[in-house]
Amino acid sequence: MPISVPNLFKERKYPFLFALSILLISFAILFLTNSFSPFPSLPLSSDLHVSQSQPPTPPPPPSSLRSRSPNDTVRFPPESRSRNDAASEVDLSVSLDVQWGNCKLGAAAVDYIPCLDNWKAIKELKSRKHMEHRERHCPSPSPSPRCLVPLPSGYKAPVQWPKSRDMIWYDNVPHPKLVEYKKEQNWVRKSGDYFVFPGGGTQFKNGVTSYIDFIKKTLPAIQWGKHIRVILDVGCGVASFGGFLLDKGVITMSFAPKDEHEAQIQFALERGIPAILSVIGTQKLTFPDNAYDLIHCARCRVHWDGDGGKPLLELNRILRPGGYFIWSATPVYRDDERDRNVWKSMVALTTSMCWKVVAKTVDSTGIGLVIYQKPASYSCYEQRKEKSPSLCDQKNNQNISWYEPLSYCLSRLPADNIGNLLSWPKPWPRRLSSKPPSLPSEPDAKDIFNEDSKHWAALVSDVYLDGLAINWASIRNVMDMNAGYGGFAAALIEQPLWVMNVVPIDAQDTLPIIFDRGLIGVYHDWCESFNTYPRTYDILHSRFLFGNLKERCDIIDVAVEMDRILRPGGYLLVQDTMEMIKKLNPVLRSLHWSTSLYQGQFLVGKKGSWRPSDD
């Protein structure tokens, strides 16, 4: 009988050839399928520019970072890492019934912050004596009104870092009040088309660099950029203190309220300096306990002894045990009756809190400061004759500080699960990659943390920096909207940028770990508006955030908020399931953003300058 292919299949006399034939047919079918449909799951209602590379299967969002298996780490094949893997356009239609309009708030619209500019709620407040009017009052029923914030007239792409530390475009933040109000103190000057920041301030008569050196000479143990890495600057002015500390390896969270000192935080963020709008009023700050290595206040106008000392007790809560509070204010060095009374009150309050004065001095210009240190053990608390304020209940340590009232108690010192007090983190920069003291003590916690760090180092290096159409040279202010352990920020540490790490209130509380690593961040609910001015971030990063939000709020409202805080020309980088990408992409396209999809799981959106016409 003659040998033929049909007979080979029928009689299977040549098993090797038979198996090879089946294998070749299978590969042919697979090749033809992928050639015609690289992304068969994409809906025709999307409008994406799609990368032609074969996507790896995205991992499901972990329910708990601490319990996530190391096997969840995503590995990217070499063929998916090439910069030449450019996204090709797919001309698909967008179908989304949203009629966008500009926010109708007159001249104030360009700086609109929904939860801080709710004038109706503010007018109805029964009291303002504790700064209630500077706190959050989100509009109802939707905290993010579906209107778009217009651009200031003459808006330009921001001056790039590091030049921006010293000068910014006037038209981008056209608020000249501080120029006149603080002209004798050299905070900011107007020069042609620019605002210029000479590095002066109320307490910086010889400039901020001289003031920083004065602190170091007063207390050498501070060791800028080694022992002291993470600082909070209360009532920061235009954030020159934090801006100039960046050169010393220190990252400072500068904060001030939106008040009569017009646009302080907006100036800071336009300069490329970390900052957030906040106030010590009736509620806890959105930071974890025992977070900051040092807290600084130069004439910050906070009545620390007010309301029984609750404002200072709040600083005690967020100050790391063994950390320092630098108070540079008139009661420290002036001798009129009012200042003497304030000083006596501070002495009594800090003594009751077991804060120790480690330095008190006056510089050559007559500006003085006092440096306090928080205790690192319970011995002083136990030896007090008057145990007031008392130690907080254990349960208070479990609360994420989001709409939590200030407490009149001393926060407990951080300890592991058997009661051993936690140590100070390793010196910077070792603390970035060392085991964080607040990492859980479960046997596999360290392995999971290390795997998370490796994952982000590879992803950022191989994909984010080298494989996406993002102009990183234009990036300075970065926000990680769902920060986890802060691995994204840690992987970017060598880049000339900074990252605001946001831990959502419905996610696992990893913010203490982020601060242990020498990074900064806040708690936030993404169903509400964020405490920042419009146009203050260059890139927003999100990893598996939207799945948790969809049960509580509309993705359109979240997109409006992202559009508000992102600068024109800025980017949104989303890693999520295809289901969420399908929902998010049409919303972004309706806002006239350009969007691209990479490897089937990374959505990159770029905001333009489009605003609706006023007709």
C-alpha cells in the first residue's frame, strides 16, 4: 500500500512523524489566530492605541499585600521590553454620554478644590475657632462636581526641575499677594514673566541655607539625610525650607491651609517641592502614628497649647519616638509678657508629654529656636506624678486617621506583636531597602516585602522607564494612588522626581511601612477630592485601584478628579484588569485625553489642554 499522509494518520505507523505533524498544525493555528487578533478581548466601543507586543497575563489584584504569594510577581519577557515596541493606532469609536462643562465659579474656578471650597457648607458652620472652616467639607451628593477646572490665562508648561526651585511662570500661579505681603522677608519676588524665590522667610534672615546650617550646628545629632530623612514642615510658607533640604537627602512634607497667605502650597508644588493642603484643626492629620523623624515650625501660627494642648499632642502622635520638634517662634526668644506666658504654657505642656529640651539658642540675627525630643521609651511616662495626658487606648492605634477627631492622649510607642518597642530605621539610604521596623512579624512578611521590591525595580526599569511613551524628562511631581509598600516610589529613587504615596482608606494600612522606608505619603478616599490645587502633578500612577472603588463611587467622578489635579501634558499610568480598562478608557477619551494600551494591562493616558467652550 502506498505511503500517504492520510494513511500515516490513519494507521499511525510513524509515531514521530505523526506527533510532529500535529504539533506543526497546532502552531499554525495559533500563529494565524494571533496574527489577526492580538487583543481579541478589546471591545469595539473602546478607543485605544494598542501595542502590538504579546501581553503577559496580568496578575489579579492582591486582596492583601502582606499575604500575597511571591509567585504573583510579574515577569516580563525580553521581547516585551523594547523601546521600539511602539503602540499602533486602532481607529475605534468612543461612545460615552457625558456633557462636560467648565466649573462656573468666576475667577476662583481656576483654583477650585471641591472639598475645601464648599462655601455653602462653610457658611453653615457653627464655629470657626478651631479652624473648622479650613477643614474638608465635601459637596453632596457627589464630592467631585462633574465640571472641569479652566486653565489660567497664559498658562504654560511648568519650568523644569531643578530650575523650578528658584523660579516659576507668573501666569501659572498669578497670585501676587505674597509678593507685597512678605516683601520685607524675601519669600517671593516678581521678575518679568516669573516669580523668583530667593530662599528667604520670616525666620530666614540670612537665607534658608544659613538657617539649615544653624540647626545642624545647634544639634549635630540631627545628621541631615542620614539619621533624619523624613520631615514635616508645619505652616511651610512657600516651602523653601523643604526645597533646600532636598540637596541634603531629606524629603519634607510641607503643609499649610488654604488661607489668607495666598497660594503657598500652589507655589510649592509649581516649584516641584512636596506639599499638601492641610490644617491642624479638630481632626487628625492624614498621616500614621510615629511617622516623621523631625517636625519643623517656623512662626507657623499654630496655638500649640490651645484646646488643652490637642494640637501639640497631634504632633506627638505622628512624631517618631526619639524624633525632634524644632520650634522657631517669637515666644522662644522674645521677652514681652504675652510671649513669656506662651512660653510658660509650652514648658508645662511639653513637660507633661515627656518631651526633653535638647537645645535652645539664638543665632546672630536674633532669631531663636528650641529643639525638643520625643521619648523613645515608656520610663518617663511611668514616672510622672500627674499622669495627664494619659496614654491612648490600644484600640486608638488601629484607626486610619481619616475624619478622626483629635485626641487628648499620648499615642503609644510602636511595638511588635509581643510588645518589643520598634527601633529607629536604618540610616538613609539603607532604610529604603532594609526591612522596615513596622513590617509585620509573620514568618513570610520579609520575603513578601523583598519580592515586592524586586518586582517594582524590574517593572519600573524594564517597562515604565524604557517601554512606555512617557517623557520622563518632564516629570517632577508624581502621585502613586494605591501605593502598597511604596515599591513604585522606591524604584524611582534615582530619578529627579518625588512621589506622593497615597494609601486608600479601604486598602491595607501600609503607610507606616512607607515612612519607615524614608518616603512620604497620606491616607485618602478616592471617592472624594484630594487636598491639592489643580494642575499640580505630572503623573498619576494606579495599580488595581478602581476595582475597589466601583462599589462605592462612579469611575467618572474619579476621572474628573484626576483631570483636575493633573497638569496639561501630564500622564496617567494605570495597571489594571481589562474589564476596568474598558470602563476607564472611554471616560478619558471623552475628556479629549489620548490613550494607549501596552501589553494588554498598562493604560497610558495623556491629558491635553482641551476645555469645553463656554457657549
